[in-house]
Amino acid sequence: MNTQTVKVDNGVDNDDSYQQVVDCLQNGGVVAFPTETVYGLGALATNLDATKRIFEAKGRPSDNPLIVHIGTKEEVSTYAEEIPETAIRLMDAFWPGPITLIFKEKPGVIASNVTAGIGTVGLRMPNHPVALKLLKLLGGPLAAPSANRSGKPSPTKAIHVALDLDGKIPFILDGGATGVGVESTVIDMTATPPAVLRPGGITVEMIEAVIGPVRSEVNAEESETPRAPGMKYMHYSPDAPVWLIEPDSNQIERAVDKLMNAGKKVAIIGPDELRTDKSQWYFSTGTITDPSQLAATLYNALRLCDETEADVILAVETQSEGMGVAVMNRLKKAADGKRFSSETE
């Protein structure tokens, strides 16, 4: 299969470029497109054969549900059986935006492999002009996980999509680099109180300011049937193993010395303030006090590590508060929970 990259600017005034992509989707194809979080791999969510192609292209386990992207708030009633008042308040506050709401699904509308047979559906309205234009022209919902091979870092640029999926999908809509950089927050509106299943661009504090207390199930047992994307399997991993390390310059330099003495080439992902010349590569994620900047650059930094000959990647931790919760969630999955300490061999 020949993969064609179609450049579209955020002015969304190039309808001819969109139409060939819309035609592909309406005929059961899959297409990569930008959102404000990461690039998504979309197929018509009501078409079972089309959505199967998402799993095939990504190599994604079939028990991992997909988020459904919609272009208007009014569409929620088409796909959701019940819409709590708290959900309406969240949609009014944050849609379009990086938050996915899980509802009881209306039976027989969304393809069964999108919901993984668990009776609920995750809906979100992306805050990106290219995504919204595509949804408007399509006139239907797009099931869309991140547009990468399963387990690899999510793509924040069209070139990342091409590196993973060239020859596996017909089109990539190139709308430039994404902004938020990590996937959407996922909140289960069928639970009482609502439960945050995946942290993202809308923080718990922001949610609670709108609807009151929520609970976190981010660390739910991964062996259970996943209720949201990102709750199962190791994610976001570059080729070399990732180890988390504390934001301490002395510990970082000791770790580099230890690894290099063992004959390892080392790449570091960390803030400007902790930069060291001891490692072979250092990929900066911005200032240590700004987790949102780290979120926006994290996946690109992980992918840049794949362009090196690093044997080990040290990823500097950030504070687990606000946007830092989402960043640490992704880093822990990239490292499969591994942390580097003075006792680490």
C-alpha cells in the first residue's frame, strides 16, 4: 500500500485535500489526522470492517477499547444511552478539548470492536481545526486511537506516523505538530462519583472545579478488562529500555558514570536545569517547573532517542500534580515501572 501524506494548514481552507481523505473513510479506509493531543488513526466508528483495519495497522490488542471522536456536542445523544447532568457540565466547560467522557452506549450504533463489548463508549470532541473539519465533512463519528504501532511512543508529528505506519494506511493528514502532547483525560461518567481512568490535558483539579469530587482509578489493576485506552499493556516505549530517575543532578551524573563504566551508551530526557554533558545525548523537555511543556515534548523526545545508538534511556521524573500526573503516567508505562537508583545494576 502506498501511504500518501496530505498537507493541510490550520486555516482548513483546502477542501480538495480533505475530500479524498473523506472518500477514503466513507469507503471503509483508515486515515491518520492531527488532534490537539496526538495524531489519531481514524476509521468510521459505525463500520465494523473499517475499524478492524485500525487494529490491524497498529497491531493493537482487540480487547483495548477505542475513543470515538465527534464534531458536535449534540451528537452525544446518538451514541450514549444516558447523559448525566455532570457530563453536560464537563462538555460545556471543556469541549472541544482533551477530555473523553465514558457513557453507557446506545446498543447497535457503534461497531462492537470499538467498545470491546463492555457496554460503554468513550466520546470526545477534539480541539483541532483539522480534526473538526474532517469530522464535519465526514458527517459521522471517527474511532481513533493514537496513530502509532502499538506500544511505541504516540505521534505528535506527521513524520512520526509515517515512521510507524508507512505502507499500512492510505493517508496521513499533516496538520503540523500537536499542542498538548499527551492523550486526552478519560473520565467514566457511569461511575458514582465519576472516575478518572487516564490522566491527560484536563487535570483532576480542573474537573473538580466544575462537577465536584471525583475519584482516580488511574492505577487500576492492569490484568482486568480495560475500561479505557491506556489502562493495559506497556505503552510509549522507544527501542532502548527506559529507566526513571529522580530530578537530582548528582544522582543523574552518578547513574551516567555507572552505566558508561559498564559499556553502555546513555541518552537522557530531562529539563533544561539538569542538563549534563556526561551522557552521549541529552534531550531537553523545557523548564523543570512547567509540566505542560514536558507533556508537549515528551513523545518527540522518546522518538529522538530511537535515532541514537543509546543502550539505556534515563527519563527524569517530574512532580505528580496537575499536568505532571499525566506525564508521570506515561513515563511509568514507557519504563514499565523501572526506576534507577544507587542499587540498580
